Amino acid sequence: MEWKSTLEPREDVLRAAGWLFTTQGYTSTSTREIAAAAGLRQGSLFHYFKRKRDILAELLDRTVDFPMGLHARLAEMNLEPEVKLYLLSRGDVSNILAGAHNLGALTLLPEVRTGEFASFWEKRSQVRDAYRVLIEAGIASNVLDDLELDLATDLVFGLIESTITWFDRSSMRGREEVAEATASAALRVVLRDSGDLDRIRQAANLPGDWVVRSGASKDGESPSPAASRLLPIRSARQGHRA
Amino acid sequence: MEWKSTLEPREDVLRAAGWLFTTQGYTSTSTREIAAAAGLRQGSLFHYFKRKRDILAELLDRTVDFPMGLHARLAEMNLEPEVKLYLLSRGDVSNILAGAHNLGALTLLPEVRTGEFASFWEKRSQVRDAYRVLIEAGIASNVLDDLELDLATDLVFGLIESTITWFDRSSMRGREEVAEATASAALRVVLRDSGDLDRIRQAANLPGDWVVRSGASKDGESPSPAASRLLPIRSARQGHRA
DNA sequence: GTCTATAATATGATAGAC
DNA sequence: GTCTATCATATTATAGAC
């Protein structure tokens, strides 16, 4: 299997950088490597991104687009908070596991956790807040246990995102299977009676699986990691001499 | 509050590097920075460590010492598997949160996840296996739900270690409070009847709190992060000229 | 829009004086 | 055991030709 260029150099750069940043780290990845993997020369990167960190910033912003959209769609639906919590969790995990390269891992880069990238962290805290509000409502209606709200939110959100660190894309386990199991586990953490889980799962499947489908990254554009590390997406462009 | 030298330069180097690696990342931290924070000159580092990565390797190895020891001590005790699982989880989290700098975050560095540092990953997989065996036994005795074993292990272990990413050392929340809540949450993920939790908690407190205490890093050597970033632990050594 | 060439700087590691 | 000095190399970003 081989990379295919989007014919959009800018997208090729983002895809190459996404792969390299998540596997090697930000500082360890040189602009030369990114350019080579995108079929460009080092200097040409700066036609599309003024600085290296702008590439990272754009990739980071994209990681929150899906959960934000999912949250917005759920907000318009008439469902119990615990059912929404299940659907948000399952969709969020499914999306995290979806792409070819583990983009969620960008969040864990030390360079990202330094107070820079404030606009990203702002959006991200809105995602956390979506969880928090649902948990709060579930506690109010007595379906969820009366735990300290912020601690419960950290535990649930932490469990969801832990999939970033342990899911193995080369394993046999299916993405939807893991998403389902993780969402169920998240609910068990906060549920007063874990026997409610069956009811919640059923209620979640009634609206159809549109929630999971509608915004998730398309599969199938997975590169062969081993190959893509060395080969450029496409051969170098015309220019004077390659 | 101010750093105090151990008078053991080698330990000072490790402490400084631990702080810098976890906050800035490995590649982003220069040997000059480490040396300065440890009260040495750049070249002098290489008297204690042949290469930069040896500093990281030693720090990594130390992060598994505590859970390995705890596991060994629990193995000798006569307790139900679910009680051991609770004690292992609580002690593990308590230790993760204990040190002044979030050493667990070293595990998440992209440079560490590249197949190098094999001896560390070997030991780490033994820790995961300790969880796995306890979960397996709990399923066999019908106290834990009959989930797929490896998936359940990933969820539990992932939840435990998620504290690395979300616990805020500057917050008001106490370390033992979070350890207790996280261990309880981990059990709820796998417990057949979450009503068992009270019994487990009580059984866990009978052997005394020796498990949590005996090996945990001593608190109180916390540096002021803001200050320590710029100030050396101690002023430069005698040498010819500083 | 892509290339080549280069500036300005930072890096890990070594050699050798004391 | 610590320092100074230095080597060889790699880095991001810019300038200017085509």
C-alpha cells in the first residue's frame, strides 16, 4: 500500500506532519523530513505555513472539530443525559481511533502543553465541558451517582482519551468494538446502578447510528506506516532540478 | 521555596532532567539546560552519563520500581483478587501523583515510544500483567464481569494511568482522595455488582495503610516550578572560572 | 509555487588543562 | 570531577532566481 497525493500540497504537508509529529514528536521532526514526506523541498514549506508551529496548530484544531460537532448535534436531540453521555463517549472514541495516524497523540506532546496553543486548549475545554454538563444532569436526575462533579468528569474524560495511549492500530480489535466497550466503561464509572447500561445502550441505538457515522473520518486512507516513513507521498515537483 | 542540592551531582542531574523532560520534552531540552539546572557545565554531564539518552533511560526505569514492588508485596498476601486489584490501583495512582514532577509523563514522550528503551517497556508490560492476572482471577471467581480479558485490562490500566494526563498538582484536590476515587472507578469498570465496592474498600483498609506508605516517594521536596526553571539548584562549582 | 543557497544559531559529544 | 574550548553537524527561516 502506498501514499497517494491529494494534489493539494497543503494537505499533503499536513498529512505528512501529522504522521511524523505523532510518531517522532514535534521537535524531533525537522521541516526537511516533513517536506520530503510531502514531496517538497524544505524551503517550500514556508509558502504554505509561515512557521513550523503553524502546522502543528492547524492539526491540533482539527482534532476538536469532530467532538464539537457531535456535541452540537446531540444538544438538539431529546434524549436522557445518560444516553447522550453514552453517545458522546462512543462517538468520541470512535473518531479518535478512526484516522490512519493517531492524531489524538498530538494533545500529549510536551510542546503543546506549555500554554502556547491557547486557542486549541480553549476549544478543548469546551469539549470537556460537554461531558461535564451531561454528568451534572445525570446526577440531578439521580441516574448517576452523586460523585464530586469535576473529579467524575476527569475520570470519564480521562478514560475516553486513554484510548489514545493504548489502542493498537495494528491489532485485531475492531474500532467500533473498542468504542462501545470504552463508552460502556465510562458509564459504569458514574452510573448508580450498572444494570441501567442495557437500557442506555438500547436507547442509544434507536436514533440510528447516524451519530457515529455522520462526521467520523473516512477510513481506508490508511498508509502503510513502514513504507510511508521513507517514501515521499509523490516524487518531487518539476522545479529546476530535483 | 527553593531547590536544595542532594550534594550528589548525579542525583541533581536526574532531578533536573526529570523536571525539564516532563515539562518541555526530551528533544526540546538541551544538555546545557540540564547542566545549568543541576549546577554544572554542559560538558560535565558526560562524566555521569555517557549519552543524553542514558539520563532518560534511568528515569524511565525508576518509574516502574514502585508498582513492581507493590505487586510483589501483594502477591504474598492472602486477599481476594478484587481487593488486591483495588490496592494495586490505589497505590499505583498514589505513587504516580506523589513526586514533585510528573515523572509518569516520561512514558508518553514520543521519543520513548519508538522501540528503543526496550528494557523499560519489558518491565512495564510486567506491571500491566499484574493487573491482567488479578482481573482474570476476579472473573474466574465471578466477582468481576465476564469481559474480554485484554480489553478489560487496557481499560483499567488506561484509567489508572490517565491520571498522568489530567491530575493538576497545583489544584486543591488531595492526592489520596484522587487515588481512592480512581481505584474505585477502575473497579466499577469491571465489577459485576458495583455494590461490592464498599466491602472491597473495607477489606482493603484492614491490612493497614502500609501498602500505600511503604514505598511511595516522599513528598515535600516539591520545587517551585516557576523558580526552578531559571535558577540552578545550587551555584556553579569551584572549577577554574564560573 | 517551487527551487537553490545561505544566514544565524543551536545541538550532542569529545579533548585536554587543572 | 569539573571546567573551557571546540568540532562536526543539524536546525528554522529568509532571499532571490525562474
